[in-house]
Amino acid sequence: MTEHRSRSWRRLLAATTAALIASAGALIATQAPAAAFVPKTPPLTTPWTNQVSITNPLPEYPRPQLTRPDWQSLNGIWQFAGAANTNNPPVNTDLGEEVLVPYPIESALSGIMRHEDFMYYRRTFTVPTGWAGRNVQLNFGAVDWQSKVWVNGTLLGTHEGGYDKFSYDITGALRAGSNEVIVGVWDPTNNQDIPVGKQRLNRGGIFYTPSSGIWQTVWLEPTTPARITRLDTTPNVAAGALDLVVQGAGISGQGVRAEVLSGGAVVGSATGGVGSAIRVPVPNAHLWTPSDPFLYDLRVSLTGTGGGDVVGGYVGMRSLGKAMLGGVLRPTLNGKFVYQLGTLDQGFWPDGIYTAPTDAALRFDLEQQKALGFNMVRKHIKVESDRWFYWADRLGLMVWQDMPALASGREPSTAGRQRFEKELKEMIDEHKGITSIVQWVPFNEGWGEYDAGRIADLVKGWDPTRLVNHDSGSNCCDSDPDPGNGDVIDDHVYVGPGITRAPSATRIAVNGEYGGLGLRVPGHEWPTSGKFAYEWLPDSNALTSRYVQITGKLVDLINGNGLSGSVYTEPTDVEEELNGFYTYDRQIQKMDFTRVRAVNQIVLGAANGTTLPTNKLASLRVTTPGYTNRYLRHRDGAARTDVISTASATTDRQDATFFVRPGLANSSCYSFESRNFPGRYLRHRAYRVYSEANDGGTFTADATFCARPGLSGGGTSLEASTMPGYYLRHRNDEVWMDQNTGGSFNDDATWAVSTPLWRSDADLAVGQKRSFRVTTPGYDTRYLRHYDGLARTDVITTSSPATDRADATFTVRAGFADSSCYSFESVNFPGQYLRHAGYRLQKSSNDNTTTFQQDATFCAQQPLNGGTGTVSLESFNYPGYHWRHYAEAVYIATTGGANTWDNPTSYAADTTWTTATPLA
């Protein structure tokens, strides 16, 4: 947050703290002594569990986008009782238990720690004398699910919906002195068709403990009879303005004055009517981005006879959309492609379940995700409190907001559908002014799904400013066909990452869930059985290495497959799920956060065009619309573009594949070495681009290009290191260094640095037999062989038994998963191939599954230990993992792993093999 915003917030906190102090005496005087109440002990404690105040929990002002200086929190100790129904409120009757509001009753912090279908809350309060002559509002942040509210025995109303806020004007029900409020709640959780998200009465696995009753702040505030109830803000960057609709109650002709402020100074103001569109100028707007989350202050007043209500708020100026960039449909933020790198944030706590123990805890989760290098968070089938969204806005995290799902596994009833749509609209209406929300997600994996196309269209009609993701993971678990509505194609791929469908002309492509890598941390686990993860790792080092390895794949998916966003599962463990960066109690970091942030920054740098895969193979694809199947290649030395695919001839694919090297003249830039003519580089000469060997003079400078964000808004533009303003550009099939000449220049000078058309940088002869001899000194008489299925090394010679020699001989085949890599067929067991499983190399029959084809494909790389006639073989689907012999067994290993066979000692020698004359 900017300094002026901080000062404004401090002023508000000072005012609200004073109000809380003023009301505290009345609170203590009318409630049971705090000493009589003790929260229960949670299964796990967070760093904030013992910081929860019994007299004043969650004291922060709960509604940052509609602030008033006077208010009184009703959080604290209430009386409580389970009930058979909510038809007989216990007016003037003490209840047998105490509950700490606003923690859900299943939580330890509530002091109840059990579920009730029906329940009553009761407490007394006194209205501050300074509020005399004003109306009094009783506000609820959220109550799950149906609530009835009585003040002094008067029923004020019934509300349904567990995730939206609501209020009652209680002025007419008040009396002098002490007042009584009773809240009756019915929460059937998943026994009825209501939005429940991941709450389940029979919790376990990927479903969790319910959160029934009051679970967000309850408070009083005085208002004028005519009052503002909501500010619907829509930044209009194109118009240089904020579009505002002020919602109100008790309105009888009052007008509106709206002011946008920066640093306490008004930068724009406008007047209008309640319920009408008002455009407030914001000239030369300071735009909100994840890297610069600037927020303006907002002040809105009711004017005219009966006016006087003044509220504060804030707004971020930013635009959202989608655009064809580099031949790929991308989401845009302020007109530019910003890759959305996020986590699957479920918002559960071991002490407070749905409710974070303190505001500092709520902020902590988001701060940690931002510190890890993420710029987005998917709020997974839960709607958080307003303060969570405030922190997302302030910290600079884009948000995909899920709708809490109906219970999965059954067809929604008519009543369930009506409830779902009502609460869906409430969610959208109440959060239109949240800067950070960039995408609505009505359904997840088909859970409780119905009429997905119609619902997507409804949401788009309610809010046309944001993208709509009709069903995150419809490829995963949804039996209904994709209706094609909305703005997003969202695949779930575990462990992944990956996408199974390409972006279209109308929908971007994202990987809405991947990862789920698990690590057990005894002493910091939910005390139940059935621990769950998609893949288990033995320790923190191995977990980090695996995260780095799979997340690194996003670079190829962004450039080669049009991926525009990804969501890693998940920031913290949740009950039985043990796949977080943190344990569920937020006490233990399960990965090396420095390494996590580093790979995340590489992904974001690759997406914005400034970071290229150094010392790795890549191809440069044209991004000009209509020409996106063309690649830069060197043919007869001169660079040009041709239509090339994975089905093209080997020579063409290799001509269009380059080693990306640190710049020969400037290591912060890049040089591009020919894959099939080592020592030749792309260089510009007389404005044309060629592939040539170093001829001295200006060669190193001419062969050095600096990566810039793509001029077209996506991809990479390559600027000559010694000729500022000149970019690598294709023109009439030729490649030149040009200045901006208008027309299609920006597209022509933007390249997708994509997955290499040829993925092996060493060559093996397809169809020939080969044996693989160890090169490690002292062991170079040993050969790789499959013995009883598992690969190992043994001393084998030409005089060894025929079975041994055949076991150590393989036919080189084109790779199943990519023909520029290789698969290795057993000579004496035709149809069986070397593949990795559980990190062991072994012989297995081809079952034609995608998993087998990827596990049985290896890319030949230049030997890690050097030497003529040698090669290192890298796993296709575990980049950075190579064949390695260790204690006679053969694994796929990486120097970053924690397994014994990942030991870096002699790694380069142990992963380098001589491609020897076949033994059989």
C-alpha cells in the first residue's frame, strides 16, 4: 500500500479503536466474565492461536470498502445452546454454554468444537449514548447457513446463505439500557442442497470439517436514516475514470458526491444519484498491478435534505480483458499479458476452521504466497471475509474467485439450484469492487454442476468486466460435455503441470490445478488417518527439487502450448491433505522457499519475454497472426522462416532448433547457437541475419541479442545489443534487423521462444542396436542390462553367456512421446522397453498409455562428463533426471534430489554412458 493509503487506514483504525474502547465497558458489564470462558485445545496450534482475545477477537474494522468511523464490535463471548429447531427463541433465557464469536462452532477457538444442525446464540449489548438520534444497524459478515435474528424478542428477518453479509436496521426494536440479541441458525451442511464448498459432516480426504453458525464479525454501527449500503466500483482505464454505482437504503431523493483521493488530495470528483451510474475522472491513473498494487482512497457522501451519510473506501485502477497476442489468446491486465501464477488457497485453519484466528494470520497466508513469487491466488470454493480481499488488493495478488459448490455426487434439486444461483449472484454483486478479482469460477470439476453454459452466461451478464471460467477442471472429473461458454479452458493435471486442450479464438487456456506434492512432518499433522497427496517425497530437499522440476515445465507450456495461468496445490496442508508449502499449523516451511521463488520468477520472466532458457534447446516461432506455424531456421546459412512441425524432416527440425547461450558480448543478453552446426551462431550482418561461425571483428556483438517483452504484448522481442531499437524481424520469409516501420512490425518482431522442435542435443541411430557401458573410472567394464526386469549394471564381455549379452543390448527407437528423443527396446524381449517407475529404470511392456510413453522416452544429451562416443540420457517427463548407475542399480537421478542415488559425488561420470558396439 502507498504511504497516503497507510495514513488513511491508520486514521480509520484510530477512530474505530476509540469506538471499541468506548463500547468495551458495556460489553463487559452485560456478559459473563471472560475468565469463565476457555477455548478448547485445537488438534494443531498456529502461531496466532494464543493471541486470540477472549473479550475482543478480530477487532479490526471488518468492511474496508465501506467504512464509517463509529462502530461497535459484538465479537466475543455469547451464550450458546444446541436446539431441535429455530422456532422458539430463548428470549430472556440464559443458555447453558458459551461460544466465542465469530469462530464456527466446530472450531476449537469457539469453545464448542462440535457440529449442531440447529443452534441459538444469545448476548446483551448497550448502544453507546453518543449514538442517540441515529439509526443503528446490526451487521453480520457471514452466518452458515440459515439464520433468524431477534432483538428484544422482535424477529428482524431470516437470511439464507453461508458466504454473504447482511444487515438489519434495529432502531425500532431497541430499548434504553441493556438490549438482547438472539441468533438462531440452521446448518444442515451437505445433508441439504446448499452451497457448502468442501465442508462435509463425514469429513476426510479432500473434504473437511464443517464451519457452522456465525463465522465472520458481527457489529453495530450508527447511520443516518438514508444510508449508503454498497459501492459498486468499476475502473474504466480507457475513459480515464472510475465508474461508480452507489447503492443505498432509506433513500428519498438524496444525491451523491463521490471523490477519488491520492495522498489525501482529491484527484477527481463527480455527483449523481443513488443507483445511477456516476463517472468520476481519474486523470493519468496510477494503475494497479501485482508488482505495484497502488490503491486510491474513495470518499462518498449523500447530499441534499436527509443526507449526511459519509463513507470511505478504496479502489485500484486497472483493466481486464483478453487479446490475441502472438497468435495465442491471452488474458490481459492493463492491456498486457501477465501470466497468472497462483496457488489453490482453501482458507482452512486448524484452530478456527473457516475463520483465521487473527487478522495477522489472515494476512500471513497471502504475504507468504506473494513472497514465494506468486502473483495470483485461486480462492477455492470458499468466499472469504472482506478483510482477506483487502489484503489481496493491498499486497497485489490477482484472485480467481470460486463459487462454493453444492455437494458433489448427486443431481442438484430444484431448490438447490435456486439457492446456488441466488448465492452466486450475491457473491458477484458484493465483490464487484474488489480490485484483485480477475476471474469468476462458478463450478469446479463438475461438483454439483448443472446448466454450465447457462450459468457462465449469467455470470458474464452480471459482470462483463471479468473473465468467466465456467468449470475449472472440466477435463478432470466432469462427465458433462464442455458447452464452450465462458472465457476459459481450464484443465486439471496431477501431478502435471499440463493442458489437454489448446486455447481457442474465444477462450484462454489455463491449468487450474496441478502439483499436490506431499511430505509428512510428524508432530504437525492433523491427528487422523488416511493422509493424502498426489505424490509423496521423502524430505524437504526432494520435495523442493520435485517442485522446481515440475514447475519449470510451465515455461514450455507457456511458449509452446499457449498456457496462460496455473494453480499449484497448495499453500498449506489442510487436515489429511499434506501437500502444502507449509504444514497446516503454519509452523514449518516444507520447501526451500528461496528455490521456490527462483523457479517461479523464471516462469514469470519466460512469460513476459525477458528470461530465456539458458544453455537449453529452444525454437523461435513466428507470432504474426496467420503465420504462427512458421519457425526461424538457418537454411544455407541465411536465416528465414518456414512451416515446420514435429512431423517435418529431421534436418528441418534441427535447423530450427538452437542452443540458447549467454550473450557472447554481454552475458545478460543471449546468443543462439545452431543445434546441428556447433560453433555457428545467429548474427546480423548488413541488417540480414545468418547462421555463421565466429569470423572475428564485431562477430560477438553482432551475435548477441537482448530479450525484451514482446512488442505485440506477448512473447519475446530480440533487440540487437549494439543497435538499440533494431529487432529481429521476419519479412517476406527472410529474417532482418529492423526498426519499427509500423503495420505488422510489432507482431513480426515478436517471437515465441518455444519447446525445441528437436529435443535431443546428441544423436543416436534409430533402428540400430546399442549397448551402454559405464564410464565411471574403475567401473568401465560394466554394462547396463535388465535383470529380472529391473535395470542394473554387471561386468559383461563378448564371452559372457548369450542371455547376459542380450540383456545388455537394446534397439534404438524413435521416442514414443517425442520422435526427437529415443525409446530403447529389449533385444531378447521384443515389445518391452526401458522405462522409469518409482525412479528405477526397468523393462516393461508397452501398454500404450500416455504415462508409459512418457516414462519410456529419453532425450539424448551431450555427455555430462564429456568424452567421445558418450551420451547422457535425460528423462522426457522428468527434466533434469538422467540414467544413473548407483550401487549396481540404475535409476533416474538428479543432483538436487535427496535420495541416496541422487548423491552428487561422481554424478556426471555415473550419468555418462558409452554407446558401445552391441554385445548381442
